[in-house]
Amino acid sequence: MEQPPGFCAAGQENKVCFLKKSRYGLRASRAWNKKIHEVSIRFTFVQSKSEPCIYMKRRGCNKFVHVALYVDDPFVFSEDVLVKEALYAEMNFDVQFLGPVRN
């Protein structure tokens, strides 16, 4: 391991921090992500080739559902509330709507 450029301290160029565990490497988060992936594929969602954390499904003529995973948090995007509710029922997860995503 090396210190990143611009962060080298004079006289301490060989010192680095060693992480024992990464937040994103925790087993529970990985297991939850894997479970959501398995369910998404089972319910005919298509995983994006360019971004593996995005799943897409077309329902009807103009109804789309997108599921984006961030570690172990799924974000469901659809213009149709009924489509989102149907997805929650299909996935059989205890889902809470916490409001719109803000930036």
C-alpha cells in the first residue's frame, strides 16, 4: 500500500492505515444485496449491463419500473404508483416508503 499523491507526510512516506473491515464488505449488507438480486432476476427484471446495481422491468405499454441498489438499500422508480405497489407485493418484502429521494 502507498499513501495517495498529495497526502504524503514528510518523513512518514512509508506509513499507511490498514483497514480491518470495510463498511461495504460486511456480510449482512452483501447478503441483503444478493437476496434483492435473486428476487429481481426471479421476477424477470433485467440487470443493466453498464451498471450492475440497476434493474429494469417493463410493465404494459408505457409502464417501466427501475430498481437501483446502493449497498443494501433499494430505490424503486416508477411513474405509476400502482406499478410500484405491485412490485412490493411481488417481492414480498416489508417495505417502508420514507418519502421522495432528495439530493
